[in-house]
Amino acid sequence: MLLFDDSGRRCQADAKTLALHANEVGADAIATVPPYYTRAGDIPKLVTWLADIASVVPEMPLWFVRSFVRSFV
């Protein structure tokens, strides 16, 4: 069984902290949501948001929980 840890938060610093925690406890991957309060607005901003979160645990897969309504992309 694969264990995904929900690292999605509206605050990117919190999402990074949770991603690190997921790695420490042995999760197989992390999952996150788009920045739904600040609204990415375009693909480059969304990719940067996700890359910044993924960068703290580069060895872990990142699953993006896509929401057109929330990401406005």
C-alpha cells in the first residue's frame, strides 16, 4: 500500500513543513493543492508554487490535486 501525505496548505511555508514531515515518517509521496487563496492565475506561477514545495523533498513524488475552480488556471 502506498501512503500519500496531504501537504496541501494555503501557506507555502506550512506545505513545505508538512512535506518534510511526510518524508520523515516514511510516506511514499506528498499531495498538495493549488494556492487557492492567493490564486496562481497562470501556469508558470502554479508550476513555481509546486516546484518550491517539491524542492524540500526532491526524492519524493508529488501529486497535485488539481482544482480549476481554486487555482484559476
